Amino acid sequence: MPHTLDPDLRRALAERVRYCHEMGIYDFYRREPQVSGAATATAETEIDDLSSPSQELREEMAARKSAVVAKVADQNILRVLPPNPEQGVTDPVAALKLIREDLGDCIRCKLHQQGRKQIVFGVGNPRAELMFVGEGPGADEDTQGEPFVGRAGQLLNNMIKAMGIRREDVYIANIVKCRPPGNRTPERDECETCSPFLMRQIAVIKPKVVVALGAVAAKNLLAMNAPMSELRGRFYDFTPSGARSDPSWQGTKLAVTYHPAFLLRDPRQKSEAWKDLQMVMKYLGLEPPKKPAE
């Protein structure tokens, strides 16, 4: 007696073939079945029948495909977003103010429920050529409302000074703008919720170089999951994702170095961080301050 496919299995296979055709997949490759004899021939014949749909089935699939395309088009129309409030504002000071107002007393992620005192937006020169991006505020930053003001901030100040510039010359911000409880690493959903505001800040400031401080900042900005040893030592072409920037601005260069908090825990890596900063200085044409003659 010839073996036939179970009706439920046949319907499932037919639905899968329809789905593949709707996705534009028409070529099928079959593994050798682990059965023999008449069952193999019958199964292959029935699958071949499914792979070559009848005229009626082709018409049905064409109609369904048109409906799917129309539905996607309608969804895309619904997803058109209004322009960001800073779009078209040429003054970066005013544009950053609009972004801050848009951020408001943010409750977009759970960090607002986990003990944060205030939002730490960012600080510095709105027209800075150099921007530093860290991970997130700590206790001191949460208290004062300014990034990098604790022990790690003091070290960052020294690093900036060693480059021959002042803290007031650069812009400093973080991936997340609220302190994670216990200074834990920001979670993925928190970074994804908050980082669009950072991208808008970068698009407004238009720095020549962005320096990512630490692995969390680097991986979120670059959308790469790699160790620091692979991320450091080179420039990346970087354009802030999702931000509407000046069409004449072609993006920035991004460099990666160690977070100052890590350098406080492992001072041996300070020389490596200095190499990263020297690479940035060379690109920006900065000269370190000369030591006074003894």
C-alpha cells in the first residue's frame, strides 16, 4: 500500500511553501530522507507537488503578497516620525537646550524608579571639536548633576589638561543620563532608551573626534561586541545613528580608550590610555603643554 503524508503534516508543509514564496524564495533543497522504498518516492512526489504550486495557488499567493506589501506600506506611513525640535536650529546652544527640554524629567526607562536624584545631561563647549562619552553617572554626578566630577572626573580633567586643553574646551556626556543603582553597568534596554538623546547631542555639537571612555561606551556607540584590546588603537568613521544632522556634516572620528575609573583601579594602563590620547591629539593638531625649564 503506498504511503501518504499525514493530512496535518501536508497542510503544514503547504503553508510553509506559501510562506517561502511570499518571501521571494522559490528554490528548495531537500536533504536525503532517512526512509526507504515506496514511502520515499511518495513523500518526494508530494513535496515536489507543493514546490510547484498550481495556477490557483499562485494566484492566491499573489493576492496575499499584494496584501502584505500594502500592509507594510501602511505601517511605514504610520511610523513617520515628527522632526526633532532641534532640527533646523543652527545655534548649538539653543539646539542642546531643546534636546534637554525634550528629555524632560525622563521616565522612559526603569532607572527613574531606582534612586536617581536628577538627570545628568552633559556639560561643556557646545561647539567642541573633542567630545568624551562615558558610561553613566556615579554618586557624585547624580548629586551635582554634571558628568565626571568625582575621582574619575578628576583623572579625566588631568588627562584633558595633559592634552594641552581645558575641560571647558570639550563636551562630556554619558551613554545613560541617570545613575544606575550601586553604579552597576547600564543594562541593554536602558542604553537603547537613553542613547538616542546622546546621538542627537553629538549631531548638534558636530565634534571632530568622539572619545569613548570604556567598553560600555565603545560597544554602544559602535554597536560592536569586542574586547578593549581590539577596539583601541584606531579611528572609526562615526555618524550618530537616528539623529537628523546637518547634511554638510560628514560625521566624526571615534576613538576608544580606557574609562578613568578603570585607570584608578589599574594605574598600569595609564600609559596605554596616553597613547590613545596622543593619537587623538595628532589628528586634532594639539600639542601637549611644555614643561617649565628647571
